[in-house]
Amino acid sequence: MSNSQFLHKIADVLEAVADEKSKLASELSLLKEAERKKQIAPLVDKLSFVGSDGLEEKLSSLDDSTLELLSKVAGSEAPQLGGSHKVASWAGGTVKQADSDFASWILS
């Protein structure tokens, strides 16, 4: 085997490695994008009242720490705007009963 043939084989191997690396990088990029969309989807749902076009794009451009902070702020314990919520009421009982009802409403 001559030097030329040997160098061509090495070049072929390096080319194959570069192609495989490119393929793996592309797959990793797609996986990261899918994970990011999965992470952003609940935020888009909760912030849909903003009505901003491109909200998903804006959220996807945020860095991880900001996105994590927004996710915590808009966590599942936060009520959805416009939904039904328990409200305090007073049925004309005593003041003590009204205070108790109000306290239980606040704590619920």
C-alpha cells in the first residue's frame, strides 16, 4: 500500500467521523429544542392572556435561569386568570361568624 492510498483511507475515516459527529450534533440539537418546547408549553398556556404574537419564540430565547424563575412564578399553585374561585360570603350571621368565615376563606 502506498502512502497516497494510506492517506486517502485516513481521509475517508476522518470524513466519516466528521459526518457522524455532525449527525449526532443535529440529533442533540433537535432533542434540546423538543425539551425546551416541552418546558415552555405550560408557560405559554398560562401567559396566553397576554395575546402577544410570538410568545413562544420570546420565551424560547430566554436563558435557563430566567425561564426557571418564570416557571416558578407561574407554577401550578397560581390560579388561572378568569377561572372560577372560591369567594368569601356572609349570610347575615353574627360578627364573630363573619370573622370566622373570612378567616377560613383567606386560609383556603
